[in-house]
Amino acid sequence: MPIRDALPGAGALAVLQRNFGVWRKLLVPSLLGNFGDPLLYLLALGYGLGHFVGQMDGMPYITFIASGIVASSVMNTASFEGLYSAFTRMSAQHTYAAMLATPLRVSDILAGEVAWCAVKGLISAVAIIIVAIFFGAIQGPWVILALPVILLAGLSFGGLALVITALARSYDFFMYYFTLAVTPMFLFCGVFYPLQSLPPFAQDIAEVLPLTHAVALLRPLLTGHLPHEVLCHTGVLLLYTLVAYVLGWRLLSRRLLR
Amino acid sequence: MNPAFLELRALHKRYGGREVLRGVDLAVAAGECFALVGPNGAGKSTTVRAIQGLTPTDAGEVRIDGRTLAEMGRTARAGMGVVPQTDNLDPDFTVQENLWTYGRYFGLPKTLIRQRSADLLEFMALSGYATQPIHALSGGMQRRLTIARALINTPKLLLLDEPTTGLDPQARHLIWQRLRELRRQGTTLLLTTHYMDEAERLADRVGIIDHGRILAEDSPRGLIATHIPGGVVELRRVDGDLPDPQDLHRQWVSLSERVGDTLICYGTDLTPLLAHFGDDPAYRWIQRPASLEDVFLRLTGRDLREETE
């Protein structure tokens, strides 16, 4: 199949709109999760753990952790959407099959799904930012610049998740991805402590993971500073997004167009 | 006959080492209803997928209104409606939201979608359920909604893959009525089914497909006339033993077949056969006109097919 078929068209918007329509129906429980979870994290870690940690990287621990939680929540939300929810649509509900009986192509479906993962990530991030601003843990003039970064991070995590979904035979398969990718990133990519506290080899590994770069961009932006090496961090996230998208398109085409 | 609206030429498809389509040729005229009947795994669904361009074929081509799928690209499916074998309505949406969402996949304008949706719900006798969730509908209603959904883009070609499998007789009759009405309005229909009565009632022409090849193709009556001489008598022994072990029936019938405990006899004049066995208390018999099912079973054999598709 020629690679130009990977380019999505306007149909991707219809897919995005479909997912948004379903989300709106489950608005209350969904938003409760978006606001409730980060509130618990902020209280437990920011105040509980923060009481013993005091300052980290020159800022109160709750400030340090709030930006980390924004980044990790984008990862978690986009991954979950791209794995479990997307797999349900593809496998259990045959939604992709229904879509393919219309002028929509695999690229439209994939692009719409990845974009929706990013939007879900953004929704959860904004919820956390609102809660954290209330606690004074997020502030400064650059918060608004964090939003496009959050969307980009959401695209890369959503894209990666959909690659896994395109390969998955059952929901159990996703445990590998969580244990081998999502959880390690959550713990070792600078969410809870600065990367520099890790041994050098672990830092090297962390440097190639997308969450590290999302944190590196978001922490300064959410605490009133401008990030360094913006091009490098953005480039890595962009690269993950593109590679995951093309790979996901190939795998999904192979799976759906047999 | 009109020139072919849908044309399949020498379609070949292989999955691994298994040849699913081995040169399928068929032509459906504009406004015609064509039924593709065949046992499980005969290649019906693969053919339907190939017509939509959803399965890369190894050889052959599909033409719609004279143009190949490759030439048409994504516009091909814009002019088709598809009723899939597996229900895939959106369970999170209401009845009308399902239609609205589907209309957006075709890039139709909102006002048109709303209007069409209301009309189609009316047409499919679902108007009272517009705001109901999908799970509140019976199986037959869900099928009707799936058909309504397939019509949202006013397709010229409607593909139906086993549209009434698993439905009760009332539900099937309502669907058949609507499909005939669509045909009268000029929609070209291609349906797959393994219900012979469905093919007989709906189709102008029937193609019998097996092992990836079309074995016979004609009007239902034409197929029966060609392949089954006259009427049918089925003979069975009350005690379950082999009926007519001495093959006496051979002298009175043109064709016969043994299927398990049943002897099926075909012939133009079966009175002598009934004169011999009719009053014998050891026998049970029924006499009936030949049907498409007889043709189907004669051409595809009587062995049981397990689901492989």
C-alpha cells in the first residue's frame, strides 16, 4: 500500500467527533476521575511526602510534583485510551469495521483515534492544572504554552498505544506494555525526582523515552520558567508521534484490510 | 438487460495457502437484486469485502458502473451501502445518533443527515425509537437500524451480508418488504444468504457459490427448471431403517438421492412411486414442489460445513 495513503483526510475529524460524542455522554464520571485522582495525588504526595522532602530542585515538593503529575497523567490517559478503549472499539464493538464501510480509510480512523487520545490527555492535564493552581502548585505566565506541549505529548503516547493495540490479540497483551513501558516511564522519567539523581546509565535510558522530554518541557512552563533545549525535546516527541503513526498505520492496515 | 452496474471479473483471493476465491465472475445489472448463496466458507463474505475494496485481491477486478475500484479510490464506498454480517451499531449512541454519526463518516451536511435520518427511521418503522439506546432494541429492530444506517448516503448499490440471519419470521418479512421496495426505487442489491427462501423471494437472479467459484447462475425458477426435474417426494421409514433398499423407486423417478434416513426422489410424474409406497404403513412421505434448496444441495453437496469464515 502506498505511503501517501497514510495521510489522513477530513474523515479523521468525523472519527474524533464520534469519540467526543461518546465521552460527552459519560461526562460526569469521566470528569470526576479527571479531577479526583490528581487531587488525591497532590494531597498525598505533595503534602504527605512533601512534608519530609521539603524543597526539590529549588522549589517546594508539591510544585515539583504537580508538573510531573500533569505530564504522567497525559501519558496514562492517552495510553489507556489508545489501548483499552481503542481495542474495545476495534474488537468488541466492530466500530472500525463499521467505519470502513464508509469512505473513511484506515488513516482517517488512526489519525482520529490518535488525536482523540491527545484530546483526552489534554482534558486530564487541564483538570490537574486547575486543581494545582488552586493549591498554588502551578503558576507563572507560561502555563498557556504548556497546552500545545501537552497535545504533542498526547499524540506521541496515543500513537504508541495504538501501535500496541494494532498488534494485540486480547486485553491481557496490554499488561506487557504497561509493565515494560508505561510504569518504568512513570517511575524513571523525572516525574517524582530530578533525572540527575539516577545513575548515569539509567539517565541515558531515560533520555530516549518520550515522558522525559514531556517533563523537561512542562515542568519549567508550569512553574514560571522557559524550558531549555526546546527543539530537542519537541523533536523527540514529534519523532515518536510520526514513527508511531506510520508504524500504527501499517499494522492496522494489515489487520483491517485482509 | 441493462448493462452491468456491478461487475466482478476473475476475482482470486488467497489467505495463506487457502484459496478463498478461485475466479469469481458475476455481473449485476442496475436495479437488479442478485443473491449470492453458498455454504459457510464458500467465499460469500470475502466477495462482499472485495466489492468494497476492503480486501486486497490476488487477481481480477471489480467494476462499478464501468470504472474499476482502483480508479474510483475512496469515492467507490461513498456510493455504496453495507449491511454487515456482524452487527456493529454504536452501543454508546441512541438510535438517531447512530444515523447522525454514520452520516458524518460520509461527509454529508448536517441538515441533510437530520432529514435523511428521520425519513429512514420512518421507512424502517423505527420512528418511535429515535431517542432509545441501542440495547433497548430487539435483534430485528437492530437489523432494521443497520439497514437504515446503510441507506444514509442514498447508495446506488446496497450490499447485504446475511441480512436476516437469526431473526424471527415477522422480522424477516418486514425486512424483505423494505428491500423489495428499495429495489423498486432503483437501488441495485447484492445480498448473500444461506436461506434459500430468502434468495427465492428477493432475488431476480441467484448465483450459487462454493469453494470460491460460482457454480450456477440464473433466476430462481430457471435454476430449479435446469437442475431439478419436476416435483419432489421425500420418503422415510417410520422405524428409521433404509427406505426402499431394493431401489425399486429407480424405475419411476428421473433422479434420486439418499440423505441419511431419507430418500429424495425427483421426477415429472411421481404417481407410480406414491402408488407403491404411499399406502405402506412403514413409510412416511411428503410431496412438494422443487425448490432452490434442492438445487443448492444438489450442486454443493450435503456434507455439513463448519464455520470457517
